Amino acid sequence: MAVPLQLLIVEDSNDDVELLLLEVRRAGFAPDCEHVDTAEGLKAALDRQPWDIILADFSLPRFSGTDALKILRERDLDTPFIFVSGSIGEDTAVTAMKAGAQDYLIKGNLRRLGPAIERELRDSELRRDRARELAERKRAEERLRILSRAVEQSANLVVITDVSGTIQYVNPKLLEVTGFALSDLIGKTPTMWKPVGVAENDCAAAWSSGADSRDMQGEFEMVRKDGTRASVYATISPIRDEAGKVTHLVGIAEDITRRKEIEEQLRRSQRLEAIGQLTGGLAHDFNNLLAVVIGNLDILCEQLEPESRTRKMAQQALEAGLRGADLTRQLLAFARRQPLETRFVNLNELVTSITRLLQRTLGEQVEVEMKLAEDLWPAQTDPTLVEAALANLAINARDAMPRGGRLTIETGNKRLDERYAAENLDVAPGDYAMIAVTDTGSGIAPENMSRVFEPFFTTKPQGRGTGLGLSMVYGFVKQSKGHVKIYSEVDHGTTIRIYLPRIMTGPVPAPEIAALENAGDLKGVRVLLVEDHPGVREVAVKQLEEFGCQVIQAQDGHAALALLRQSVPVDLLFTDIVMPGGMTGVDLARHATELRPDLKILFTSGFAENALQGDQDRLGGRSFLSKPYRKQDLARRIREVLSNRESR
């Protein structure tokens, strides 16, 4: 059967074309032929389709075979090219072969034409096969280079071992993250990735077990060169050869240490928030009970003989109640439900003042050092609570240095940027005034770091602390929209940094309180007392009546508004903030001032957050008295409210 052949002939003689076709057919080919005799015709034919072979006369009237060969090669075509001429000499033929022709024949002797075409077709196929192999090899090499670059530049950690678990390769990211050098790892077992729950000496066996399965996935503990540990999520997969035999193992891991830290921060924040909700609610209810106890004992102590045994017992009970009130205030501080009395504060002056007092408390064995920054940014905060926080931190530091040491209190300006805020979810980026308290004591064990802010958690011996000191610091700082950070090393000491937001304005002068005429006498002041707790209401009535006030009682906001609408004369509205019935003390104050714009208002509560959150503007500058309160504190605050126009 004749072999199809796409044949292009460059020839100006039709007779010679017919002779060539006759010989080609005689050789067993079925040619599909086209012939051209100009450069333009050749170019057009090459554009139309590919050709199996080209036969060309050496000399044409307007064109030459060498010109045709040049056009073919300029197009980088590997089509076999054979000269067929009646006038070509040996020297010319050699020149033609050097130019790239595969063969030459004499028109008078065409017996070699068929074998020459067969040979050139075979050689052409071989060249094409070699070209395909070369192209495939180049593509494979390029894929390998891309794969190599991908592994080398990967953000994941990559390690390749043999089936026994001996390291053959690690990528640069693994070296960067672990701190190892290449020489530390090649030829070793990958103990820097230890499956969670697997002993270190079983690590190699656990690793090589991947050869018996498709892959092994899970969380691994990674040990860096410096001994620190991190977490990675890794997949260990077998690498198989063409026969399906496992020859190597590849481990690809993502460093999830930071993600786990953020998740732990979130869990810790949620845990503290939940504890805060619980302790805040308990403290609020407990404050109502203490208000009854302290209020009655205050009145009772005044009615007993000064030297009587009963008076001393009542006084001891009162002191115990006041200590209970201090504990509830610390719980409310942790829960961020204490009222803040903020003002412009120069922290350097405050630190200097408290440090002088602390020196006597800490004793001679503790050296106190101050490092105060010049041009320290001002902060808007509650100075009393800052002092309480520093006192708590100093006492904790003293207890951590039983044989003495050094306590350093430092101030500084700090800008916490977006990157820091991304790593610490509870802080907003911005400018902060910082106070750092550093001791040289025993430090905090790593397993306790996540719990140090929890109320009642303490590492001190029983009876040596309440576990509320750091809780109070945490709550106060968070309520101030600040940030607190602990750094500690066992046997080397602890640093606690408090960041308070910088304010850009200058100090605001405190409003002057005009002296009330006959300020010691509240006789005749008409007070509308609104309190839902019967016991607290009864004690408050007794105290107000002892001041000489005329007291009108209401158990909730609705009852109080009804009295105000009846034109009952009232000088002062003294109301709890958190009350049942759908009307808070803040709501009552708003409705009351709509009815009586000149009415003076004093708020009270066991805690203020639930009522005050979102209502700061509505409260304005009105006064607040935190429960439980002493009789003299109530009298003082009433005088201030009656004297101060801002309390309206």
C-alpha cells in the first residue's frame, strides 16, 4: 500500500516535476504534491501547511535552490530538503550540504530518490522524537525548578526523610523557625517534630510509621534549637516510586503557635469575662447586704455608751463589715463595675508620692528605685485606683522577695502599634503612658501565667493573701481602656507593665464646691429615696432622718415618678441605679428632670456598669455614692450635691 507523502517541489520545469513524481510513486509513495518556482510561491506554500519533504532544483531563472533552503531555515523548520539538479557540481553540492540540505541528486540518475526520501523521513521522525524528548525533559526540569523554588520559598516547614526517618532535606523556612543549621539536621531523626502525646525516644518510630499508611496528620510539638517549644500542624505523607514502593517520607507543617496563642488569649479573655460577670453580680448583691449591716452598726455604735463592752463588740463587727466592703470593691474592680472618678493625672508625681509611702511598708530589705521618664504623657485616670494598683503590685513583689531584693518603678511613653494590637487582642493601637513595676523575686511559674488575674487565685501560703490584688489591677486597667502585660521568669523576677491611654488636653480644673450655709445641718432637706431593697431602704431612711432630713420613700422608679407628678416637694432625689420594673435610676433621673429641671440628684449602686454603660452622657456630672457607704460619707455627698449646680 502506497505511503501518503506531502511533497513540495521547487522547480520551473513541468517535465522535470512529472519525472520526479513518477520516481516518487515508483518508490511506493502516494504524493500530495505542489510545486513552486518563486520565493513568494514557496513562502505561501510553507504558510499553508506542513510538508514531509522538499525537492528543489539548484538553479531557477528567477530563484535558486539555495535561496529556498535559506527561507526554510529562517523559519526554523526541520523539513528534509533534497537538491535535485542537472548542473550541480561536487563543490557546489558540498556547499549546499553545509548550508543545511540533507542530500543532493542528479536529474539524470534518480534511482536514489526513493531510498533518500525513506531515509530522510526516518531521520526526520527521529529528530522529532528527540526534539519531543528534549522538550519534555526541559518541561520536566522547569517543573522541577518550580517545585524546588516552591519548597525552598514555602511559608510552611518542609522535611524529607528516608523510610527509617533519617532526614534527607529540610527547607529554609524550617531552619529559620527552628534556629537549627542544616548540619544539625541532615542525617538525624526529626525529633524537632514530636507528635503530641509521644515520648521523645519514640519520636523516630512514630515518624517512620508514616511509611505504613497513606499519611499521618495532626498537631505536633516542635522543639527549637534554643529549647523553646512551639506547635505545628503537620501532614506526613509517603513518597512512592513507579512500582508503588515507599522510598521517602515528606512532612509539611504550618507553624500554628501564634494562632494557638491568640486562641488562648481569646479563651482567657472569655473566661475572665465570665468570672467577672459572676463575681460582679455576687459583689453587687453582697454590697446590698453589707449596706444593711454597716448602716445599722453605724447607727448602733453612736447610740451605745463609748466605753461599754457592747459598743466595742459592735465596733468590731463594723470593722469586719468594712473589710468585707473592701473585698467587694476589689471584686467589682476585677469585674470592671466600680465607679471611676477620673481626672487629669501626672503619673510621675503620683509614683513619687506613693513610692515614699511604700518604702515604709516594704521594709529595709527591699530597695526601691524610681526611673521616671521626662516629658511623660498625661493620662486621664482615677488616681486613687492607680495608687491602689501600685500598692498591690509592690506588696506582691515584697512577698516574692522574702530575703530582700530590688523593686523598680518606671514610667515611660509607649506607642502600641497595629502589630502589637494584633498580637494582644485586648488592646487598641495608640499612645499610652506606662508604669512598669519590676522585682527581683521568685517569678511566676509558666503554668500559672494564664491564671494570675483570676480572682482568689494565689500561689501564696494559706492566709497570706486574698488572691484579689492582681484581679483588681486587671479590672481597673481594663475599665480605664488600658492594657496590662506580665513578663516573668522563675528565680529571676517579674515585670508588670500598666498602659493607660494618653490624653491630648491639659488638666481640667475640678469644679469648686460652694460652701453651704450652715453646712453641718441638713435639717429640713426633703429627700425622695428610691431603693428596691427593703433592708437598704430602711437603713438609709434612719440615716437621713438622723441628719434631720424629711424622707419620702419609693420602692422603684415608677412609684417615684408618681410622687413627683403629685407636686410633692422634693429637694434631692437619692436613687439606686439598678432596679426592677424596667426603669433604671438613670431613666428615672431623666424623667424627673423633665418634670423638675432644678431637682438635685445623687445616684447609688452596688456596681455601676450595667446602668452606666452607654449612659455616661446622660449622667453628666451627677454625683455617685458607691454601696456600702458610711453614714458620714452619705452626709458629705449630700452636702456636695446640694452645693454643686452640676449635680442637677
